[in-house]
Amino acid sequence: MKDEYILKIENIIKDFPGIRALSNVSFKIKKGDIHGLCGENGAGKSTLVKILAGVYPHNTYKGKIYFNDEEIEFTHFSVRQAIKKGIAIVYQELALIPEMTVGENIFLGREPEYKGTISWDRLFSDAKEILKKYKLNIPFAAKVSELSVGQQQMVEIAKALSQKVKVLILDEPTSALTEAEINSLMEILKYLKHNGVTCIYISHKLEEFFRITDKITVLRDGLVVDTVRTADTTEEEVIAMMVGREMKERFPIRNRKIGEKILEVKNLSAGNLLAQSKMAIKNISFDLRKGEVLGIAGLMGSGRSELVTTIFGEYGKHVTGEIFLEGKPIKISSAREAVNYGIGLVPEDRKKMGLVLMQAIYKNISLPNIRKFSNALSVDKYKELNECRKYADSLNIKTPSLFAITESLSGGNQQKVVIAKWLMSTPKILILDDPTRGIDVGTKYEIYKLINKLAKNGIAIIMISSELEEVLGMSDRIMVMHEGKCTGILERKAATQKKVMALATGTKNYSGV
Amino acid sequence: MKILNFNRKIKIDIKTYTLIIALIIIWLLFGYLTGGIFFYSRNFSNLLRQMTIISFLSIGMTLVIITGNIDLSVGSLTGFISIIAAYLQAVMLPEILQGLFPSLSTEGLGILSTIVTIIICLLVGLLAGICQGYIIAYLKVPAFIATLGGMLIFRGAILGVSRGRTIVPIENSLRWVAQGYLPKKLGILVVAIAIIVIFLMSLQNRKKKKQYGFEIKPFTYDFLIASVYSVLVLGFVLIVNNYRGVPNPVIIMVVIAILVTYLANNTKFGRYVYALGGNIEATKFSGINVQVVIFKVFILMGLLSGVAGIILTGYVAAGTIGGGMNYELTAIAGCVIGGASLSGGKGTIIGALIGSLIMASLENGMSIMNMSVFWQYIVKGLVLILAVYIDVASKKNNS
């Protein structure tokens, strides 16, 4: 029996100031399994794997962890200890050094030395060997900054494998990957399983669990709901376990009331206008009506984010083409002008572009709107707090206080703060760039409902999404982009996954990584 | 209503309290080591005046640091403005003013000269701030480099204006600005007004909270807090009145500190300063013109360097070539001890002032003890490192 379970987790309790992140979590992981870990944001998944990987040292939590039947307690330099034992984690946010090569990144901190100097030949030949052994198709001498997100993910995996890990933890590895990249990641994981590596797999995309995992453990509010064999369950069952209730429909129904044309974009190009190949977007034309949800589909790097940031003034004067707002031609060369025209942008990367994480929640909500609460001399803080409270309440932001630091919120609630700040600015047009990325099912549904409500109130919405189902489920029309160009605009009824995919890949066969 | 829990705020303030406790410990230590001399009201009055010149710089530097920038030029700029003030008073203005107003008495001419000097010096500071701010905010030269250049340029300009000599004499009126005292009765009157304002503000806050339905603390709580502040203000003035009264530059410092604190906490501008220091991208994407904000912060810094330069000239009663040397570092140290983070987004004016006061106390205490200058530098350096270490260590424990 000794070797059946590689990891046994018993009665783990972890507290953060004011919040119990994990209360009495116990479960076991079988050797060689791909073990799925799912739950809504804030359910405790990331906290749990951070304990396993030694990010939180032994004295900061209660409970026991057995690795190969031996109790482990990581204390000093605990992440290093964990890796030595054979547990490594690949984070959601990649931790590579962009200006270094793949090989250097793989052996960072463990460079093979010869008489005190780095032996570059060995480093690169070892890197090449590892990549080859695990069938990772990446050039070992390329700079990481030149790789796609999916390839970078694989470098992370190679880095872990080079340290002979026995348990590989993947924390939402696919949230930034394209379909093709996800496919090849799945292949790699299957191959690793074949080689006896145990995987803990965290994701928000349930469909992936059913593609590769052997077992699924569902967490909710810091508790284990159940561990089930993947073969014995269904997506609906898992969702029900995650949210604690039955989910009738994935996308709420909306009564469409589409009004007059509010935005018209003609032949918009941006970026380096001198070279066709270096333009971020090329010759894009579309229109948008009040109360409409225009979905934008496209793979990573298709120019979909660049399109919306162009409308938001990011490319300054490096733009050609025309934009009409309510029939009048306008020029937008900065975010400030866009906001003044009544456009709001919930950006792709909320931590980098959406929030001042170190500041209080209310300050983030009011940031674009302070003018509303202030005269020439001062900000009326109580009026401001009162307004913020209204929006925080109506969006159901879960926090003990509006004075809490935004960083302390879970991803879903952080996204709600970004949305709240734009709602308060009462925009005519709200652009949401992948608003549900890395967000749990329950909050996703809330955001869908909110989008529908806004559309009903006559706000025109542009929504980019990485998930095909989401674009198809939410949009009135779908614009598909490929390599900076618009390859088609589909009516909701005419759109199917296949059609969108064909347009997104530019009808050529997408060859993958 | 759970969502608005004001208790959170008190936690943040604990940092300021620890700073005050550190200050008190340092004072007690020096009180003991100097056999009580440190606590004489004469010394206390001197201590405060010594900190003023640096504190003008710390106040401006706090905002600069909050935006995630740095200004290395302020020491040289202060010295440059100081030498200009001296040059105006000793060389240029007497002749010109005498020519323009031959009927005025010597004393009248002196006062006029001081007023003109102050205006010109503030304008020079403003102009320097505009230049550096433009280069940093719009031409996007990193602040470290731009102000390092500024530091050399102003240091060179000092030598150019002074030709390597100390410039004297300085008018009595300018000396009075930096060395004089507020009449004792006037001091008491100012305190009385301050106390009334403190209580009115407390009441106003309660009214506002009630208006929007926020929970309010019991009346006695707010009353007690206001009383504590009042006693502190009164106590301070009584102590310095025991010597000669409130030093003029201290009054200027307090007024500027209050104005800039108000600017930082209660205006749009202040909000933008903190927000862009925390995350410049997110602030830009919120439709805020971040370049203008940075530009204005550097203009304010230039203006405050002007104030520091004027007071420096009056205090030393001369324009010297070494004026303002290393002030930028002491000012930055004060801000950092006071909790400002060099990576931006964090810092308070009151923290910077207490930080400057800690540095000034160390210098003052060690001077009374007749410690050699070399030890003074070493101790100040160690304290700076220790203060930041404690801050870092306490953050680690919190997370």
C-alpha cells in the first residue's frame, strides 16, 4: 500500500487576517494521477497549492502533509526545499526572466559550473535534452520574451521537470492559452503521466478536467466538498458542487432592445503605420448600437485587445481611420479623451491596467469619477464613500470594508471593482476585454447578468472573450479577428463554434505552437 | 452597512504612532545622556528651527516619492536659490532700489529688498521646477537622471554666481524671517484659533457622516481626540514661549505642511498623485492625465526648494558655496523614515515631518553631547537603515 498515495493532506487550516482561507482540508492524491482541483475564486485552491509548494512555510498553517508517507514540514527557503523533495508549482502568472534565453531560464539558480564559471555548452545541451525528452517543441536558445504565452508555460514546465519533480502543480495553466496551445499542453500532461509524474491541475475551464484528469477534488469556501472520479461525474454535477446549487443555464437570457447606432468605426488602423506587417490593427470597420452586445472573438495576438485600446486612445496619434460617436466624427488620442466621450474600458489585465492594488477599494472605484465629488478645492469624501458603497453593494463585492486594500480581494471581486468604477462613470459605451478570465463560475454568471442589465439600460457593450461558448452565449453579433484584421461579423443566429473558429484562424489550418 | 468599517483606518495609523514612539524614545535617550539639556525649551526651540529648512524639502519630496520618482537636485537648488538671495540683497538690489526710491529710509529699503528677494527666489524655484518637471513628465527622462543633472548644474551655478566667495551682508528683515520669533501673545492667539478650528472640523466630520448615514463614534470619543490634539498644540506653544516664542520658520513650516497635507488628502490632485504612484498604467487607463500630475509635483518641489533657499540665506545670514550640500539626501531619508516607499504609492507629509524631526533630533542631541561629526554621520546612516529594516520586517509579519 505504501506507494499508492504520493500526497496525503490532513486537516489543513490556514488563516489570513480576518479570513479563514482553508478550514480542515483533507484529501489524498494517487501516484501518477492527474488530479484536478476546482472551486470558485476564493475557495482556497491557490492557498492550498501554495502550502504544498512551500510558499507558506510550516508554521503559518495547521495540519499535516505526507509525501510518500513521510511527513513534510518546509521551513526555511521552503520553496527550494519543496522542489528538492520533488514538488514544484507552475504559476498562473509566469515567473520567467524575459530577457534571458530558454536554457538560462530552465537552469536559473542551478547553472552547471566548471571551475567557478558557467559552462554554457553543458547548460544548453542539458536544456536541449530535457526539451527533447518531454517533447516540448521550443527552441532552447530563444529569448523568452520572443515566445508566445503558451511556449513560456512550457518553459516553466521544463524548468520544473529538469529538477526531477515528482509532483507538478499547475495553477490555471490555460487561462492565457489559445485552443491549439491548450491541446498541446494536454498532450504534454498525458505524456508526463505516462512517465510517472503526478500532476495537480487547477483550472476554471471544466471541460479540461474531463479531458485529462483522473480525479477531481472540489473546494468550496475553504472546505473539501468531495473528491470524485472524473469518469463517474458530469460537468453539471461538478458545477453544482462548486457553487452549492444547481446551475440551470450557463448564460442568462436577455430581452434585447437594440437602439440606434452609437459608434461607427471606419477603416481604423493603428500601430506602426509605415509597415503593414507591424500594424497592430488593419483597416477595421464596424458599428455598434445602443443596448447591443458586440462580441469580439479571436486568438491571443489577433489584435482584439489592440482594437479596443486603440478606441481608448492608447496609440495616440499613430492611428488612421475615422470614428463616429452618435454620428459626429471624433478623434481620441488619450484615455482621458475616451473617458470624456463616455467610453469605459475594463482592461484585459486588471492587475496591471485596471487597479491600483495597494489602495483602498473605494479609491479604486472612484478614481475615474473623482470630479463628480469635488469642487475646485476639495473632494467630498463622504459623498464619495456613499456613492462607492452603492455600487459595491449593487455588484455584491465581497469585502469586510471599503477601506480594505484591493489586493486582498479575490480575482472575481477585483474584477467587480474594475467594473464598478466604470459603472459609476455612467458610460455610453462599455468595453470589456476578456472580463471573465480567471474568474470562477459563480462570479462569471453574475458578470453575465450585469452585462445583460447594462445592455437593457441602453449601454452599448463591446465584449472580448477567449472562450468561444461565452462569445456565442452573450453576443448579439460577433466580430472575429485574425492577425489584426476583421475576418467577419456574424449575426448571433448564424454563428457557430466552427464558423467562428474558421474565421479566427484565418481559414488556414492553425498549426499550433 | 457592514461594508464601511472605519476600524480599518485605525490600523493604518498605527504606523504613524510607532514613528512617534520612536521619536519619544530618542528624545528620552538624549534627555538622559545630556543630563536634561536636550529638554530645555531653548534647545527645543532650536531643534525645531534646525529641522525647518530640510522639512520644506521633505514635504515636497514626499509627493515626488509617492509618484515613484526622486529629486536629487533639491539640495543644490536650495543652495543656488540661497546664493541668488544673497547676491540680490548684498550686490544687486541695494543700488537699484536706492535709485528707484531715493526717499526711503535704510530700513524701508531693506524690507523692500527682502520682499523683492523673496518673490524672485520663489520664481526661480518655480522655474527650476517647471524645467525639471517638463523634462521628466513630458520628455520622459527618468527623474533620477534628470535631477542628477540638475544637481550638477545648480552646484555649478552656485560657483558661477558666487565666484567661490561667501556673499554678505544680508538685510535684517530677511534675517528676521528665518531667525525671529512670533510675539508670545500672538502665539497664544494662533493656538486659540487652531483649537477652535480643530473642534469645528471634528463637528463638521460628524455632521457629514450623519448626513450619509455612516456609523459615528460616540461623541465623547471624537471630543477626546480633538482635545488631545488641542493639548498637543497648546503644550508645544507654551514650551517654546518659555524661551522666546514660536520661531518664524516653524510657523511657515506648519502652514506649508498643513496646506500640502490638505492637497494630498483632500483634493483630486492628491488622489491622482497616490493613484499614479501605486499603478501608473491603471491611473492612465482611468482617464487621468498622469503627465500633468507629475509635472505639477515637480513644480511644487521647485517652489518649496525656493522657500528652503530663502530661509537658508536668512538663517546663515550669508550666501555660501556649500549651501544646501547633501540636503537632498537628508530630505529623502526623512521621507523614507516617515514611511514613504521609494517604489511609489505610499507616504505621508506628517510621516516625513516626523522623519525629519528624528534626523534633526539625532543631530541636535549628538551635537550637545559633543560627539564628533564623523560619528554623527555614521549614527544617522545606521538609523536610516534600521528604520527601513523595521518597516520591511513588520510588513513581512503582516502578510
